[in-house]
Amino acid sequence: MTRAEIIRHFNSDNSAELFAEADRVRLEYCGEAVHLRGLIEFSNVCARDCWYCGLRRSNRQIERYQMAPAEILAAARAAHQLGYKSIVLQSGENDCYPLGDLTSLIAEIKQDTDLAVTLSIGEKTAAQYAALKAAGADRYLLRFETSSEKIYQALKPDSSLKERLRCLSILRDAGFQVGSGIMVGLPGQSVETLAEDILLLEQLDLDMIGIGPFIANPLTPLKDAASGTLAMTLKTVALLRIITKNTHIPATTAMGSIDPQGRQKALSCGANVLMPNVTPTRHRQHYQLYPGKICLNDAPEDCLFCVEGMARSLGREIGKDQGHSYKIKGVKGAGRPG
Ligand code: SAH
């Protein structure tokens, strides 16, 4: 799809055909299975100062926490007990955990369970990424957030787009299944920059693509900015499904936070993954990247029952295996070999 065609879809008032086509492509390349990834938000400590994020280091109004490795392991085991085949360990970007603690934790999880382990812990060195992979981590999520140098510089002052993209290439070379993504509706974004975001996501040939609306957070400098809309977010999901075919695309928590039906709608226009929260309840209120985040008072089992019901109500089944990349398995579509 060309840049002009993408822009035309973004400017169109009627997305019914686009969504139907995305749903058809999803069925052809990914099937009916909705894959679950249990999300463990293990620390909100962050050294970065991203303008959009509630965990930014300048935000003194949140209580910081770090789950001990034993507590993270217990949360992973609990997720496994509930039937999860895949977990995501996510945190702010920090150096609070010595590398050896993280690698031991991953090795223990892999020894005790058959969980696929995804990391979402930000920018690290090539040596650190290699050690995490060697310990058994399977996947890594690192959104580049925006392909516009200008917006990136304005909103992520501690790093650069170039460095973020370099990390993605190192992660790929290290053997991870790699996920990236963007926020829709960031200040300064336009349909033109959004089209560039989509073309970059296509070019990166990712295993997973995570898309969410930007949600203005009152505890950040962007408190008065307009948030992204579900309509634009759904169009982005649908376009990425049609363009990238067999990529794993989650119906993200942020979509469910701006609209009670947000995740269901995303599953109906291209998404094939859900990421229910399995963080112990007492930590959840402290991991608010944005306001209005759902499930803050729920327990891990509540979130599982909720998303199982969601999939069932759409006539979809829950994926029974770890839901590895379709590109690696070469199931269908233009995946990489091996
Ligand atoms: N520290 C890790 C994990 C980040 S949190 C990293 O840098 O990769 C996961 C994602 O939440 C971010 O990549 C960002 O896209 C999203 N996010 C942060 N603040 C947000 C906000 N205000 N609204 C919507 N999404 C937000």
C-alpha cells in the first residue's frame, strides 16, 4: 500500500470496508485463535523523562516500587498455574536490577514452566540483550513510538530515534522475536507522519506490533494535550494487519481504557492478541502510564476470566500454545525462513 493510499484511509469517514478486509486477512493468516500474554508490571522505577508517560522520573507524585525477583517469579508461576503459555515482563527503564538477577530470574522461569518470556524493559546494551537472550528470553517489545525525529526529540529527550531503531536491530540480530509499535494521536502527529510510522513498521518486518492511543496524563507536561481517538487507532490496526499480514497485533489495554468496547473492536478489525494484566493487585495502582487504566483493582484470575469471555463473545478461541511468531514458524504469508 502506498503512502497516499494510507493517508486516504486515514482521511475517510467510512472504515467499514477497511475493517472487514482487515478481519478477513487476520482470519486467513492468523486463524481464529486469540493469543494471551500475561503482563507482569514488575517495577515503575524509571530513569527516563518521556513527556507522555506517568512513570517519567520527574513525576514525584507516584509511589515507586520494585518487585523482588522472588515475587516476580511467584507472579510468573501464578500466571502459569492459571493456564498462561506466555508472559511479558515490563518495567520502567532502570538499572535497579543487576543483570545477573534478571538472567537468573528468566532462567528459573524457563526451568519451572513452559512459558514463553517476553521482555519490555527498554534500551540496553548489545551485551545485555545477548545475556538476556542466552538466559532464555524469547521475545522483546520496544516501541519506537513515532517515526518523526522532530516529535521523538520533543517527547523523549533522553534518547534518540536512531538509538531506539539501533536497539531493534540488535535485538533482531540477538535472536529475539521482536515487537515494536507507536502511539496514535501524539502531539504534533499528522496523518502524514502516521503514514510514515506505518511504512516504517512494515519495513522493520516485525514479529509483533503494538499500537495504542496516546492518553494525556495529568501528571505529565502533556496534561492539556488532546488524546488519540479510538477511530484513528483502529484504522492503524486495520492497515497494519492488511499490510503486514501475519504479524501478532494485540488489542491493547490503552484501547480498552478509552472505550469499554475498545479491545473487542480491535479484535474485529485485525488484532489477534490480548495482554491481560497478571501483576499482583497491590502494585497496579502505581503503574499508571496514563489515567483511566482498566483492571486496577482486579486480581490476575479476574483479568483472565474477563478476556476469555471477550474472546468467546466474538466467536473466537483462546490460543492453546505459546503463540510464537507466525513468521518464524513460516505458517503462512511472507515470513522469514527458519
Ligand atoms: N520502559 C519500557 C516500557 C514502556 S511502557 C520501554 O521504554 O519500552 C509501554 C508503552 O506504554 C510505551 O512504549 C508507550 O507506547 C506506552 N505509553 C506510555 N505512556 C502512555 C500514555 N500516556 N498513553 C498511552 N500509552 C502510553
